[in-house]
Amino acid sequence: MCGRFVFVDIGAIFSKFRITITEDIIKEITPRYNIAPSQYIPVIYQNKEQEYKMEMMKWGLVPFWAKNQKTASRMINARAETITTKPSFKHILKTKRCLVPASGFYEWKKIDNKKVPYYIELKNNNSFSFAGLYDIWKDSVGNELKTFTIITTDANNTIKPIHDRMPAILHKEVEGQWLNVKIQNPESIIQLLKPFPADNMKTYVVSNEVNNPRNDNAQLTREVN
């Protein structure tokens, strides 16, 4: 499961890839400390000309064939084990893979009938990328809506005490493979979605303020007793 995450290292996007972007998009990229479903964030993909692009996309996948946008609320995540078979994902897996930049993410653990929020990040505090899928939906008059979903996999030993699932975090050396539209063999693609090494990650309890998606500030990622 991945229902909230953080992205603050804006410069990391531009240092990884030669990305073609517009000034309008640059203005929209700001540090975010409580990204929630239905919100727009920068997503990186590769077009048919094999150029890296970045666009603001809405979190919650709406397949191109959907009758309306209501499916988005149910498709914020896609299980790695079923993306080769489920209709919403199997067709876009070949050519519509994307990277979702992140600095960390939140997960909730049930303790005494309460949900306690944890913040999860890399021990070296570096930014990273979730593996994602995107699609382009059009309404009756041709207006486009670009949306994405974050792929999840089994939790590693650091996250298991909190939740049995975790977002699929890609190692930096395979991010290019994930985006490469020429790689379309499902087996080659799926093998990139292994749980990230537990020894490279850390978790700690944070404030319940993160429960409210309207709260968006650096205090949310600070450890509390």
C-alpha cells in the first residue's frame, strides 16, 4: 500500500535525466510533505522518440477505456503480482511506465485499535523513484486527463512490522530500464519490482497531523515520541 508520500528534493529530477519541461511546469514543482491521491505531481516517462519527459499527472489511474473518472479513487496502487493480467494495467505495462519521484512515504500501523503513522525513508536521505504506470483518458470532447498509479510489492523486513505491502522502489541503475519503451517483455519488466533492501531504509513514528491531507509542511516528517 502507498497512500501518502513526500517529495522535497526538486533538483534530483533534473540531475537524473535530460528532461524536456516547460516554465509552467517548473512553477508547479514545489516541496510537498503530504501528497495524497487525486493530487497532481511531476511524473517522468519516455515518449515514442525515447525522449525523457516530465509532466504533472493526477494520482489515481483512469484507463483510456474507462467510461468516466470515478475509477481513479480505486486505482492509486497496482500490485506487482497482477499487473501482467489485470485489464487496467497489462496493456500499458509495455509502453506507459513512469517514475514517481519521492523523498519518503507514510504508512499506518494498527496499535490498540488506533492507526499510528510512520514515516519511511532511505537511511542516506536521498530521493528515489517509485515504479509507476500511467495512461491518458479523453472525455467526450477530446480533453485529455493524464493519470498514474504506484506499483506495490511485498514489504521488506524493515516495513513488515508496519504493513505487509510497500511501494516498488527502483534502484537508480535500473530506472532507465523501467522507462525504456523498447523493453516490452513482461518478464524482463517484472523482475525490476523486487522489495527494496531493508538495510537501506529506516522508519519512525510521526504526528497524527499527517492524517489530514490539507496539512502539508516539513513538521509532518519529524519523529515524535
